[in-house]
Amino acid sequence: LLAINLIDAVEKDHESTKTKRTASPRFFSSLLGLVRLVMQPKVMGGAALMPADASALLETFLQQPGVSHAQPTSDGWDVFHLLMRQADLPPRLCTDAHLAALAITNQWRLVSFDRDFQLFSGLNLLELR
């Protein structure tokens, strides 16, 4: 699961002082990555899930208390292009640049094991180890 990028988008609930954790619909590619990886025998070995079970896992995750869908205020494309022009990025980092741009423009924190995200200035990154 180290290849899956997570977004920790924290929004203030306007009706209370509670903070809620949100996952944006824009990040379904990361959620779909989770489904794809848990189905891969090379990654999961004998614990690899069948499609129906992987789908159920994702449904269960999305139904956890405090998980909801954020509504991005920006699609991040302007920042994506800036990030792409700031460094000579290999093709494998294009998706990372887009995730970073979405997090930057929407003032979300990106949570990942992937150290490549350190390349993107202005990103609020929580790097897991």
C-alpha cells in the first residue's frame, strides 16, 4: 500500500467546532489504486482480494465515521503546470504533481509514504515512514 497517496483534507464544520476528515472525489484515482493493489497477488500474496471483496473494502472505508467527500474549490491545473515547469520531472511523477497541485490549491494536507512529494514546494506534506 505504499504506492497509494492519501489526502488528508481537513475542513472546519461551519455548524460546530468539530473538524472532519474528508476525501475528495478528485482522489478516486487513489482510492481505485487501493482497490487495484489489494487485488494484486504480487502485492498481497495469498491475501489478495477478489473484485467484490475489494469493492466492499472500499465501501467500508468510505463509510467510516468522520469520512466524507470534500468539494474542491480548485481543480489545481494552474498549480500543476507551475510544478511541472519548476523541475525536470520523470513521467512517473506527473500524477504526483497533480495530487500535489490539488492539495496546494485546496489547502489540504497530502499524507503519503512517497518521498517524491518533497519535490513540490508549497505542499503541506505529512510524510509517513
